Amino acid sequence: MLKQLLGAYEAGLVNREAPKCLFRETLIFNEGWLLRLVLREWLAGSGGSQLGFLPFPDGVTAYSEGQLYTPFRGGSHPERNTHVDGIVGDFSVTDTKSGIVLKSDFRYVAAFEAKLFSPIAPGVKNAPDFDQVSRTAACLINSILLAEPQASYSAHLVVLYAKDNRHINRAAYGRDCIEQNISRRLQPFTATEERSAAIVRFSAGWKDVLERLQIHFFTWEEVLAGIGSDGLLEFYKLCRRFNGGPSKAAVAGGLRT
């Protein structure tokens, strides 16, 4: 896949003296494709286990742009389902080919949010203070509750970002903060007498699942150092180049990790 992506870019370069691409470079060099390439490496066993959510168990499924169902539907403050950049685990894909349904006997699930230099979204239209990490956590918790797991499991939420992304402070997304955000988001849905089945189920079990959910923040530099692929590192450098990263000096410093 990596060779094909780089080949497509090289084939798109025209003008002999000052090559320019026929298409917008960020169609290829973006966090989505970077994550897909990294997931392939992890599925193949590269990267070791130092990242906490690795290695992946045998036989898991991986999917990009999977849709996790929100419990916060209907009423005066609804939201749409969330699409995670990547998800790995024991699940099936249904509902317009993107809905993620965990198996009742699932052993493992990890949802991935991938960033380069952009910030974590602070909220959604009807909940402007319900940040992207808390929202993804709530939707992943809801998916676990929908599965009614019959066995022990491991659940992870992983945020990946450039080392010099100054918009992301991992300390701001601790478990206590996420719990407060979900509680605040839930309140309007439990204040009414007509509670949906989804809200009743979520209210009864979300805190227990949150206690089991492991939340990780890692930089792409940490990830790529573990994988050790020169080709993937070159792809990352091009992602940085075409996505408005910091100065060249900062780039060089960041890639030494």
C-alpha cells in the first residue's frame, strides 16, 4: 500500500523544471492514510508492545472511518454517530457499510483518533463543550454496552498526533475530566421522564465501562520509532510537509525521537 501511494504521487508530478502535482497532495499525505499504513504494520506484528494497546490479538478486524453509535439521540440536544479514524477489534461492519457492532464475545477493541497539527474538536453543534475525546469515549462505551459482553475484554481509546502539535495537551483529557464531560452531556437526557431505551442502558452502565477503558495519547514519532520503517517515516515527513507543520528546524527535532 505504501509503495502504491508514493507511486501515485510520483506519477502525478508534472512540469520538468518545477514539478507540481496534478491533484492536492493532502488527498494522499494525511492522517487518515498515515493511520491506515500504521495499522497494517501493527496487524503484521511490527511495533512491539511498549505502546500499551499492542500487540493486537490474533484474528481481530481493522476498519477505517468506522461509525460508533451515540446514545444521545432525540430530544432537544441530539448528536450524530461519531466516525473514528480507525478501529480494531472483534466486530462486524453493518448499516451502510460503516456501522460498528461489537460481538457479544468480543475480547478486544481499540478506537483511534488521528491528528497531525489540528486540535481536538472542542464540541458538536448541540453540545459545544463535549470534546472529541469525551464524545468518542461515550460512543465506544455505548458500543460496548450494546454488545452486552459475555466475557472479559480489553478496551482502548488511542489519540495519535505530531510531537510538535501545540494544540494538544494530553493532560487535559484525563479520566476524571472525561467522566465529568459525559455526566454533563447525559444530564438533559435523564432529566426528562421519557427516557429512551438507549439512555436507560447507558445511564446504568457507562461508569463501570469507563473504569475499564484505557486512554492513550502517543505521538507519531513514538509510533514510528517502534515500527522502524524508513518508508513509513518518509511518508510521515511528506504528511508534515503538506499539512502546514512547524518550521523545518522543529521538524528535524521532532523526528529524532
